[in-house]
Amino acid sequence: MSHVIRLAVFGHPVAHSLSPRIHAAFGQQLGHLVDYTAIDAAPEAFTAALQAFAATGGTGANVTLPLKEAAFALANTCSERAHRAGAVNTLVRQGDTWHGENTDGTGLVRDLTERQGLDLRGRRTLLIGAGGAARGVAPALLDAGVDGLTVVNRTAARTDALADALGDPARVHPRYLEQLDEMGEFDLIVNATSAGRAGVVPDLPRSLVGMRTVAVDLSYGEAAVPFLAWARAHGARQTVDGLGMLVEQAAESFALWYGERPETDAVYDDLQSRTASLVTAD
Ligand code: ATR
């Protein structure tokens, strides 16, 4: 049994987070005692909450909505991926400083390629949203070899900011929502907006979806239902929610803290059966 390290997930709200359960299961699998709590911190209270956590021995953290961009700003150093994303979901204490990483994109690509069996290379891809979630996955999608990444967002200024941060003008195409009508079908559509949490679908033309389209929502559970139902209704070949990405990004974070990557299938299967039974029980 190894040493216990003190970990937490910061978010607002965060009570619903599955991360404590996922990391406890990983620890059990690899023989590590895991002390992982959920800490609710509003954006204005985040810096102080993280300082207090470090002062009481905190050595690693996940950061979730809406704090990922704030975590990037306050990390003392960060990985190249986190830098391109402008968002951090994993913090590692190094001496007196925090190092920022972003494992969301790696987690998404791993879920899509290994669990869902998709080849992302050459896929014409549409990313909807330009907040922390979209920023987290965009660099990894590009690195996975998608054939151009079109980015749209309700607020156009954020689309441009994301495209600039990605620094790949030959492959990243910022567009206005109104331009989508003329763009035809996409092979891969990734919904990285938070609209589903309000039970709505971003206003999108159905012409984006065709028989080859794989539709992905980065949310899981009920928040993923509106967009994935919309995509299915318009003929999408396959729909994928964000549960697999959640488990895979957690495994990547765990590996940064413990130096060992856990197996994810058993944890994924367990969570999927629980969320499925929650939905059918309604
Ligand atoms: P997150 O970290 O989940 O990305 P965020 O940074 O608040 O959270 O970003 C939320 C994203 O969802 C944004 O892209 C937002 O669009 P705006 O930038 O225009 O706010 C998008 N979003 C939220 N509700 C939406 C809706 N009803 N329709 C379309 N986009 C929506």
C-alpha cells in the first residue's frame, strides 16, 4: 500500500461530481489509499480555496466547471496542451507551485478511438462551443488528425479567441452560426456547449448531420440527451456521450499524480449501468 496523497475536485457546483467515486475505484484497483474530496468554490473564491487546500497538504486537484480557465490563469507552469487549450483540468503540486495540465482532450480522443473504435484521422469536424470544455478538447482533436476543425459559438468573439489560441490557421476555421447552413455534413460533431444542462439544443441546421455523422456530447446523463436525440432524429450514424471521456480524463489525471494509469473499463461499465438505471427509473 503506497502513501496517501491529498486530492480534490474544485467546481461550482460540484456536489454531483462522479470524480471522487472514480478515483476511489482507481485507487482500490492499484492498491493506493485515495483521499479525494469535492470542494465547492465560486470563481471569486477559487484562488483562496486552492491556497487553503495546498496549506493543508493538498498535492493534486481536478478542476471542473466553471473554473478551468481560472485554473489556467493561476497555474505557475503548464503543459503545452494546457497552454494551447487556455484551460486546465488537472493541477499537480510541485514544491511551492502548481503545474497545470489538461487531460480532457486526451480523455476524449482515447474514448472515441479505443472504446468507440473510431478512426478520427481525416474526419471533417465541427466543434460547437468556445468555453472551457471546447478549449480543453480542441488541441487533442487536432493532434488526432481530424481534417479541419470548424468552430462555432453563440458568442462569435469567443470563437475567434479560441481559434487564435489554437495557432493552426490552416486547419482551424472559426465560423458564425449563420454560416452553418452552407457548410454541408460533418463526419464528427462535438457539442461542447453547456446548453444541455438547461435542457436545450444549440440552434443548429439539420443539414449538418448525415448518414456518416458521429455526434458527441461532452456531457453525460440527462444533459447529453437533448443534443444526442437531435442528432439521432436527423440520421446520425452513432452518438456518444461524455461518460467515457470523464473516465478516461480521470485515468490520465490519476497517472499524473500516482505515476500509474489505471484500467478504465470496469469503472466505465459500472457508471454506465448506474446512469442508465437512473434514466430508466425516471
Ligand atoms: P464550459 O466550461 O462548460 O465550456 P463555459 O465556459 O461557461 O462553460 O461555456 C459554455 C459554452 O456553452 C459557451 O460556448 C456558451 O456559449 P456563449 O459563449 O455564447 O455563452 C455555450 N452555451 C451555453 N448555453 C448555450 C445555448 N443555449 N445555446 C448555445 N450555446 C450555449
